[in-house]
Amino acid sequence: GTRFPLLIKFLDASSTLGEQAHHSDALAAEEGLNDPGKTEAWYMLRVRDGATIHVGNRPGVTADKVRAAIFDGTIKDLMQEVPVAPGDGFLLYAGTMHYSAGGVLFYEIMQNSDVYIGLRAPNPALSAAEREAAVRRAVRGVHIEDGFSAKTTPVVLGSGANQRIFIFACRYFALERLNLMAPTMVTCNGKR
């Protein structure tokens, strides 16, 4: 049968989410993977006081710096640390480095894919050539872009007392929130 193209879940990240990124559709196909790439998005529902996430790269990061940071276990230091609050949205395009120390509960929507690029130091039991090859593959999948912010700015449309809020949208999915303060009719006809 046909695989549903999206995976939607509530993620209770009360503990650490490891350092990672995900393949693009093109890279997943090039590597012969059975799944497509993975773009995902997070909508914060509850957060502990002072909670942050690490997402995207800090200014001045290069592929060589990513390579070195994976080897020495400091990749988090190359990511932007962003304070989070309920209602914040983040759009993580394929290749976006991300990590969370925990303390967040969020709604997650993503391409239905199990592709994963681990950004931790490779197993020291591997040969030097195997470790280098693993890191080279990881760096190849990381998207580096100075000035990029994964945090989205909602677009609010009003209709009387009601609001329609677009949290984020990309070619794979969108998230809208309705703030309904007055009776309204919502028609779900599959059309936009």
C-alpha cells in the first residue's frame, strides 16, 4: 500500500534528544535509502523554566568546523541555542543540526521517514578510516547557513473575534491554529 507521507506525534523530551540532523530527499535517494529525507517542525506546548533547544548553526560555522566538532564531541557548541516558550514554532529543514537538553513537550510533524544523521563522535572501536568515512558522510548531510533561524514567525489572520494563525508551512506540511472566540463554521472539504 501507499505510505502516509507524514508522521505526527507529541514528544515529551523531558530528557536529552541527541545531536542529529536528517537527510534531504536528494541525499537519501543518492545513498540508496528506502525512506525519503526528513524535514520536521516543532510546536512547543509546555517547557520547563529556562528550557532551550539547539537548532541550526551559529555564525561562522564551516564544514571543517563541523567535522572537527563531531570528532571531539563538541557539536552542540556550533549550534544556535534558543530559549523556548509555549507557542514557539520551529521549522527544521532537512540537514538542520538539532539537539535538546530536555524540559520540552512539543507537537512534532515531519516527513514519514526514519533517516537519521548522528552527530556524535564515531565509535572508537572503528578503524581510523571507518571513523573518518562516518564523519564525512555526516558532514555531507548537514546544512550550514549563516543567518538562518529555524524559529518561525506566525502569520495571524483575523475574522471578527476569531483568528487563524499559520505557525509554519513548507512544501511537505503546514500547521495552523484556530483561536475561536465566537461561533464559526469550519468546512473540511480537502481544498485550500
